[in-house]
Amino acid sequence: MSSDEAGGLIPRQRVESPLTDDERAKLRGLVDELVSATEDRVFWLGQVRETALEIQRRMESMLGKEDE
């Protein structure tokens, strides 16, 4: 499933984050770990990498990029 096909699975919305700065940093760290772990196909389960990249893209869309 491509990220375009997954479009309906995760609702897109930009909201003020109820997360603290620390919680956002931890969430970004976990998503980055997931993306990194799928790079070399160690955890290549079906479409895990595509899903991880889509989660990362949508998280950045909702929370803003880390360097903003």
C-alpha cells in the first residue's frame, strides 16, 4: 500500500498539540527508530517501511518539523 493509498487510514488534521516538548521529542525518536530499523530490511514486515514513512510525514504535518 502506498502512502497515497493509506491516505484514508490516518485522518489528516492540524491541531494544537497536547503533547509536551519532551513527549514530542520522544515520539519523534520512536518514529525515527522505526524508519531507521526498516532501512536495512531487518524489520521488513509487509509494508512496514512505507507505513513508518507515512507516520513520520503525517506527524511532521501535525506537529511541525523538529527544526521549526
